[in-house]
Amino acid sequence: MFYAKSIAVVGASADPTKLGHTILKNLIDGGFKGDVYPINPKADEILGKKVYRSLVEIECEVDLAVIVVPSKFVPSVLEDAGKKGIKNVVIITGGFREIGKEGEKLENKLLEIAKKYGIRIVGPNCQGINNTHNNMCASWPLITKKGKIAIISQSGTVAAAFADWLEMENFGFSCFVSLGNKSDVNEVDLIEFFGKDENTKVISLYIEGVKDGRAFMDVAKKCEKPVVVLKPGITERGKKAVESHTKSIAGKDEVFEAACKQTGIVRARDFEEFYDFSKALAYLPKLDGNKVLIVTSSGGAAILAIDVLEKNGFDVIYTPEELKEKLKGVTPDHAILDNPIDLTGDANAEMYKNVIELSKDYVDAILVIFGDPIEGASKMIEQCWRGKPIVVCYTGGSEVERREKAKMQSNGIPVFPTPERAAKAMVALRWYGE
Amino acid sequence: MVNRDNVKEIIKRALEENRFPTEAECRVVLKEYNIPVLDYGVAHSENEALEIAKKFGYPVVLKMLNAKGLHKSEVNGVRLDVRSDDEVIKHFNELKSEWGVLISPMVRGLELFVGAFQDEQFGVVLSFGTGGKYVEVYKDVSFRIAPFDEREAIKMIDETKVSKILRGYREKPKNLNAIVDLLLKLSNLMLENQEIKEIDLNPTFAFDDRIAVADARFIL
């Protein structure tokens, strides 16, 4: 499916406003190395590619078919795929289970056909798949930046926004999977697959529900990579006449929360955490322990971070006297050497570097806050970037910040825009480390 | 050893009669699983009631028995701190039903909540927290999906506020192992008897060295 060498786009179109055009174009423009076969009974050539009338007409082997035709035609296309020996299918088309009884019947028909031929289906009603490491954007928008995070999402928009942010921040992603109706391939299959995928370091999952709770727990427990989950809670359900206390206080969400805790899943509370946690776990080293030192140029920003850290079980240590003595030699006279180490407004990159190097052995992680336009921050961080986690927040640095941040992130060093978000990212590292 | 036949029989009978087990039946099931239950007796007459009360010594508690899964306290079915023969007779007559009346010694201890239910998605879920009739108000409860081990049970306990009291806030620490043991046994009970949909053991008392279930309710 994700490492297909040849792809057919069924419902490929010459009309640039149609999805059947966008997907074909994204495959081509994204630099897919294998063969691409547009299928359309009424065209001869689209985007310079020879068009076939149906899947069965293609002479060569096809690994993956992406289907964009109206829902009523999907069953016969799937039959063709089966006859052609295609084992992997992505159905973009909507109008199935999500629209009610009729749609459900049609979707069940697809499953029957798939079962007969041993076809695996992603979708229907989805936004496709994109494996950057296979240059395979069978989706939209076109994103080609290779990264380490696999995005699996029941919402096309959540996935697309997530992917977009990762590209904007120069991280990219490994793979994007829009689950759609999850008629066949679901979160359990994908956690298992990406758990073994060498290009993926973190699996980020947006789901509205799980199909099989036990299977989900089993696969999450076995997965050796961080799994970050965003799942909206479900509000109070109707009460039964006879109900135990235990059930009335246990919403679905509490049960899901327990499942996460027991399997080591890192649960994000909102979209922002979902993004930040994924970024942190993919690009920061493992965190062992809870002792933190904060190096900052702004006292206020550091206090905001301390609140989050302390609330979540971190120990923002008092600077040991021995370390204080060492720091005196490399910091200005008016710097505050209690943790947070406040270098104040005239901090420069060199001071940060010296403090970080001297402090590393005393704590498990360092939170670095650039609270002013500090030039050379990126170069300095790169030099210190080894061993224990250094979580970076750059804020209030305008032009310089934007430039330095871009540099750091293109080198795989995550930068967070607020002290709280940086602190929370550290909390996520700790959760996973436990 | 768990006498599974006895347990299955109690559940089967209740299901056949289209009712829930009475608290007395629930207690028998719990005891079969070696779950510590507060002393009790079931009286079917005034004389039996007086005998049981005498055995425990005053004060005692009298509780209505029913097979409808009612919250007893909501229907005034629990009489606490009963201190004389006259009071026993009066309350016995007000509470009596075909199932008799349950009598226990009146004890004081830290009130805990222990529960379990079948979840459609994840199977058996256990819950633990602050007990008493305001469980829903305090919502100091943590959850785990069964089966789980002792380590996970301790994590589960430590997620609650009441764990701080159990671990010795302003008084002697309580026996945490007894609670872990109860959670593991209750999880077994649920896993082996899928006909039971929900269980409330509320309150379960924590004393310094042991715990005891003081009220039990099963929903089938």
C-alpha cells in the first residue's frame, strides 16, 4: 500500500477543478518514481500520461489503485481491481456509511468484493495517503518534505492542517493516512505497520473512536515507538433508570484515558498539544528523570514554564552552590543564578552556550528560553545539541526569532513559540519516558 | 478456592427470575472470591434480628434487601447507628421484605469506592476512589481496564486524592496491599462472570490493617 511501485488513478480527470485531476497531478509533481496509470473511459491522455479505459486494460502489474469515481461505480471498479490482481485500494469517494442506510449497504458490498479478492481498502470517504519517503502523494495538498512523523487521521482536515504545519516548520512527515470510514484498514493495522516502518519515529493518531478496544490496546502496548493520540471526548451520555455509581461516573472518555495510561500512549488534550507532542517526541532525545534547569533571558517567560513543569511532577531544582560558582565566571554580574538562570536582556548566544554546557551534568533536561532577539541562537544550540534533551522556546524576538527559528527547525531542532508549550512538550517526553 | 458453581448458581437463579441479586447474594459471591466483607446476618423475624444484633453488639446497621438494584439510601433503606432492641424491632418491621433484613455492626473507617463494569469497547473496567453517597459529586475516581497487575493497581490508587490519606495524611497509613488485592480479585470475578454488567462496592471501609466491603450491588 504505502510503498507501491505502480499506481492507477481511477477517475483521473483533465479538469483541474476535479479531485481526479489533483491526485494524478500530485503524484506526478511529487516525483513518484514508479508508473502512474490514469483510468478514464472518455480520455486518451491526461497530463502527458496515456489513459486506460479500465484497470483490466493495463498490461503491467499495478500495486495500488486510487479510486475517485462516483460511489455507485465504485463496486464495479473494485471488481476490476480484483480481476487485475490489485491488492491495495484507496477509495477517496464519499457517499457510503456516513450518509445512512443506503450508503451502508453499498459499503458492505465493497467489503464483500474486497474479501473475495483479498484487497485491503483505505477509506472510503477519505483524503488519500501520502508517503513522502516513496514520493507518493496520492492525496492533497501536495507535500513532499520528508520527515519522521506518521499522521493517521479520521479527519482529513486535521491531518492536512497537521501536515501543513510540519511542512511550514521544515519538519515534514513520513506518511499521511486519511482513514475516512475505516471500512477495512483501521488504526490497529496502521499502528502495527508504522511501528515497523523504518522511516517513522512517531505515530500521531487522530481518532473519534476505536473499533476494537482490546486489539487497540494490544497493538499500542507492543508498539516500540511513541504513539500520540488526539481523541475528542464524548460528553455525558443518557442515564439509565438503574445504573451503578461506577458506570455513571465513567464516561467513555475516562475508559479511553485508562487504556492510554495502560499502554503508554501519549494522549494530547487538544490539536495544539497533538502537534507539539508529536514534534517533541520525534525530534528530541529520550528524557530520563524529572530534574530541570531553565536558562532564559526573561524572568516572566520562565515563570510561566515553571508553573506547567511543577504541576506535572517536574523538579525545577535549586541551582547547586557548586554550579553557581562555575556560572559566575560566564554570566554578567546582574544575572540571577537561581533556577531559572536569568541572563536578562543583554544575554547573548555565547552566555547561553556556556551555561548549558556547565549545567548539563546537574539535571535531566534543560529548557532554553530565548526571550529577546538573540542572534546566533541556532548555531549555539546546534553546538550543544547532544545527550540530554534541550527544549527550546523562542519568543518575543521578532525578525531575529523568525530567522533563528527557521534555521533550528530545518536542522531538526524543535522550537516552541510559548514557554508553556515548550514546558508541556517536556511533560510529554516525560510521560513517554515513564 | 473460588466455588464457581455456587457463584454461577446465584447468578443463574437471579437471571431466571428476571431480577438482580440481593445484597446478601452479592456478599456470598464476594466471599467466594475471598473478598473481605463486613460481618453481617440476614434476619427474617424480629427474634432473628434481635439475636444478630446481640451477637454484634450495639450499635448496628439495618439494611433493606431488594432485587431491583435500587440505591438503598435513596429509598431510606439504610438505618445507621441503631442502639437498642426496641429500635431494632421498629426498623426491622419497616424494612422487611421477602428477602429479610441485613444487619451489620456499625463501624467507622475511611470510606472507599470500588467498582467494576463491562465496557462495550474495552471489556471489564475497574474503578477506585473516594466512597460514600457523594461519589458522583467528588468524582475522585480512577479507572483501569482488566486484567492488570499489582503495579498498575498501585498507579491506579495513587491517581486519586484519597490515596494521600491512605498513605498516611495526618494519621497512620492504611494497608494498601489489601486494596490492591481487592482490585485484582474483583477484576477476576468480573472476567469470569460476564453476566455481571456492573458492580458497586460502596462503601468499602479501609481500617488501619485491613479493608471490608460494607455494601455491594450487582447489576446483571
